[in-house]
Amino acid sequence: MALEFCSSTYLNGRIVPTELACLPADNHAVNFGTAAFEAFRLYPTPNGSKLLGLDLHLNRLRLSMLSLGLSPMEPEEIIKALWQTINQNNLQQGYVRLLVYPNGNCLALDPSPFPSAALVMAWRSDSSGFLPPLTLGISHIRRPSAGSTLARAKISGFYAVEAAADRNAKKQGFDGNLMLNPDGTICEMTGANIFIVKDSVLYTPILPQSIDGVTRRLVIEFANTLNIPVKEVPLPLGDLMVADEVFVTGTYHQIRPVSAVGGQVLSSPFPGPVTQLLQERFQKMLDNPEDEIASRWLTGTVLEKFTPKPVAQQAYQIRSAELTDIPGIIAGVSSLLAEIRGIPEFQLPSTATNVCQRVIEGKYPGAIFVANPQGDNHSILGLITLTVQEAIHVESSYVLIQELWVHPEHRSQNIGDNLMQAVETYSRQQGISRIEVCLPTHEFPTFYSTYHFYQKSKFHDFGPRMRKMLE
Ligand SMILES: Cc1ncc(COP(=O)(O)O)c(C=O)c1O
């Protein structure tokens, strides 16, 4: 399963370009590993894409946060963040990771004074088929003991142990490592739970310190419906070596056969008959939304509950501004400045109309383009203003975009793209090949959406501009 990292990420209330989804260097979780996290799988089904085991993941997250002392977060906020990330990346199937972290600094160890914030990353997968069999080493690093109340929590800091054990496995040529409990019984695989089949009975370790896997629970449910007996027991290593079948379960691995442990090849074929039966039951759940298990385990989007109904698409035209457009242009630029500053209203000086008029009349090098509804020359749905500049460092003229605004009810209709197209056409006609824009800085609420728009339009970063006003 190839996974491709998606270009949009949710960070503390906003969708941002993935490369800009950064936490401050002094963030508590960055320094102390205090993020609680979950990984979800999104599956395509005949009834649209669905998340598997959402409620169980959220419950485990709640327990991880509770044991760490993180401030609580509303489940609705988390669910909305997950679906916003999925929708923004137009993801049909893939892997989604959620981190809830204390949004504060590392001057003290206690994370509880800080509000919690969410980070959601997504990866697109190219297939939902089962993964090939894997080999396991036997790790000399063990899971933290059950004496710690955190032992079963999914907390980023704990995964340093898993990461070190996984590194050791790879160094020895294994795909993963078998983690043992402090008493030498089997705990789990690095990043997955483990099952063995012996004489048609399914065995899996009890949970003193392994992760209470969502997929583990699902497999136990499948086994119950298939009348396969399941026993949760302390599992000695010797039992695994003589098992008829061994497989691991997890959000990433799904149901995945194990072909060898510690260099000893297990009995073949892979997958064995019970493993295969469980895989088929899994697939049946995905293929049949009416399936009883599917209706309880698969959850579709909830975003329509939160998203305002889209305004009917309106046909529009892009044209050069005329003098009669001036009041509409001034109103649009005022709205733009209010939105950038996050304030209800912004009053432009009365002399702004003079500048507007000079550009429209061609007395100042530049242009203004507006978007009108088809057949209505008066309403302005969007506008772009530009001036032609000369600069020594550019060695010639360039176009500087001064303002770009689209009425909030008419966004997502490509008006911005088409206004930008008009600027490109204008620039070419003038023999100018360079277009620049100044962005608001990170502190402004519109920074990310503005940045994202220009990035999509193939603008590249070349450093921020600054300005000094002369007295
Ligand atoms: C250490 C560990 N155990 C087990 C699991 C399996 O849990 P789930 O099925 O919920 O993904 C995971 C999954 O990430 C894990 O990291």
C-alpha cells in the first residue's frame, strides 16, 4: 500500500498547506512527547467514504488524554477536524492521523494548564487490499510495565520505545518486532496487536500493557459471528512458535499474516484458512453497507451538518473596470481589508476613489478587473487591482497585485482564478513576465487561505516584504 502525504493539514482550527503545519519549538508536546494520538482508516464503500471504528478511536483518545492530564476537547470538534481534512484533500481512501497536544510551552512539565489543540494529517492510499505476510524479530526492548497507568495510552512519547524496537528489527532484516511483557509473555508487535490460531481457536494476549486495538476488537467481533472461539490469555512465546497461523491487526496492517518469527518460518500457507476467513469477513463489511457490522463500525461524513448550503452557481463575466464601478470597488476593497484584519468594518479614506479613478482612466500604470453576474453590469462579485512597478532589482517592470477580493457568497466558483487569468493576459500584452504580491503575515486570520490560493496559482515564496512610512 503506497501512501502519499496529502497537501492540506488541519492545525488548531484551520486547514493549512502541509508544509506550513508547524508547531513552535517550545511546544510542550514537541519537547515532552505529550500528544495523545490516533490513526484512522478511511475506506471507500458503495455509500461513500467511511471511517472505521470512529467511536472506539475517540474513546481511546479520551482515555489517553485523561491519563496524561490534557485538557478535554469536544468530540464534535475532533470529528469535524477529521472530515475537514478528508474533504479538503479530496480523499476517498487513506490513512488519517490525529494528534491532540497541549497548546503551550515547555517551561513546566504539567500540561493541564494549556488548552488542547488538534493536528490532523492525511495520506492517500492507492489500494485497500490486504498487505503481504511479514516477518517478526523478537525485541529485547519491552513495553513499559502495566504498573504505569499510561501503559495502554496512545501517547507520542511512548512511541520512542516502539521506534527503537522497530529500528532493531529492520537492522536485523525483519519487517517488525515482537514486543514482550516484562514477564516474557507476548505483548504485541511494534504498531499492531497479535493473534495466533491453534486447533481452530483464536488466541490473543490479555491487555495489561498492550494497546486496546480497535482492529483487535473488530477481529474478535468477526470471530464471534463466524463461531470461531476466541481466548484472551497470557501468551507464552513458545505457543507462538507452534501456532497453526499467526497474524497481526492494526489500523495500518488491517489483518496481516506473519510468515516467520525470530527467523523461524511458521507453517504455511499465508494467509492460513482462519486468517483468510477473517479477511473475507472484513472485505464483506466494506462491500456491503447494509451489513450489520458495517452499520455499527463505519461512519460517513458529518460535515453537511456544519457546512452552510452552497449558494447556487452564478454565471459571471470578467471585464476591465469602468468609472461607474468605483463605488463597488471601494466597497469590495474595504471588505477585503476588514477580513484581513479580522474586524467587522474598514473605512477607506475618501481620496481612495481618486486613485481608483486614475488607474481606470490609465493615468497611472495598472489595471482593475471586476467580475459581474452575467447580464448585471452593476453588482461586483469580485475584483483584482494591479499596478505596474519598476525596480532596479527586477531590471524592468513587473506587475504588483494590490488587492484581490471575492464576495464570500461567491467563493469556490473559480472567480479568483479567472481574475488572476485576466492579470496574466494583461501582463503578457504589456510584455511583462513577472507578477508579485505581498501577503498578510502569519498572524492574520486569512494568511493561510491567501497563501494557499497563490501557491495553487503557481506563485513561489521569495521572502516577505516590509515597509517603512516616511514622515
Ligand atoms: C503499539 C500498537 N499496538 C496496537 C495497535 C493497533 O491498534 P488499532 O487496531 O487501533 O490501530 C497499534 C496501532 O497503531 C499500535 O501502535
